[in-house]
Amino acid sequence: MDIYHVFNRGVEKRDVVISDDDRMRFVHSLYIFNDSNNAPNCISQPKQWQSNTNRKCIVRIHAWCLMNNHYHLLLSPVDGELKNISLFMKKLNMGYAKFFNEKYGRSGYLWQGKYKKVLISNDSQFEYIPYYLHLNPLDYSHGNWRTGTVRENEINEVMKQLRTYRWSSYLDYNNIKNFPSIIYSEFLTKVFNRTGFQNKQIRQIISGNSPVYSNIKNKLEK
């Protein structure tokens, strides 16, 4: 199974979500556009979208994180068809941009290009990129996690920050029901169990005691 790190940011690094309503809309978009069937009206509100019992997923979303001006996704195409990622990303980016522009009375491009994708090609990436995605929200409060310089007396506050950030799949992988219908958790659950995905590994990463992560962090997009 090929897995890709897919990411995009707002044009000119602008914010692509302004309110929690926008964030919720993006989360709903991850679900509703992951379907080979036609998408609903992009302007209608999520509560107006009816559940489709004939929904046919085109990608598996293994992990995700939404930030103010960008997002990260860990995807694999259903049936190994790479075109399914292209279809999903087109629906997601265009659908959300149409909603955002209509809501805020703007026009033009919302995203900085189409999107970027990187094939996860070795075990180190498989084991650490999910952490990288889920640790992104620490940029809002403890940006020094990226350099592995979080002090021991800061770690409890860092863990609290992760537990209170809704807009990623972190909570669902830590037995806190958040948006479980978005993700296909089977694969990464096995990875996390093997690597001890909980506090121990996170503490090692943010305090600079994870040599494998240190070797790949410079290759990862912010």
C-alpha cells in the first residue's frame, strides 16, 4: 500500500480558516468529498448534507491536521489508483475554496497551487511522519518542538495543548472520540502500537531525544 504525505497552504500564506465554523466545514469536506459519487452543493451547510449510504471512498485518510493557513494529510488511494488522490484533492480544494470565497466575499485562488504530495518510502518516515502531522499545532504555543528543545518543565503543558486541539486526528488515535469517521485507522494503529505511540515517543521528539526523527525533520514541509 502506497501512502503519501499531501499538503497545501493558503496563497501568499494567508489563513484558509478564520473561525471554528470554517474549521468544521473543512473537516466535513474531508468526509463528504471522499466519495466517487457527485459532491453536494459546495455552498450548502454541512447540516444540510444527507448521509449517503452508497458512499464509495476514493482515498484512505490515515491522518490529518488542519492549521490556520495550511493542512497536512496522510493518504493512500483506494485500489492503488493514484488518480483517486488527484480526484479527492481536486474536490476538496475546489469545494472548500468555493465555500470560503462565497462566505467572505472574495474571489480568486485560495490555495498556493494544486497541492504537493510525497511518497512515504521508508520505515523511518512511516513511523515518524504521523507524529510530525499531529505535533504541528504546537507551533501556536511551543514552536521549539521542531528543534527538539522543549524543556522538561514545559512537557506537561505541551501534552495539554495536544489534548485540547480538535483539528487533527491526534485525539482519535488517543482514544478520545473526535472525528473518527474521517480516518482509516487500522494501518497507523499497528504502526503506533509497534513504536509505542503515546507520551513516551512524543516526549522524545520534542526534547530532542529521537535520533530517527532528527534525521528526517529537515525534509518535512512546515
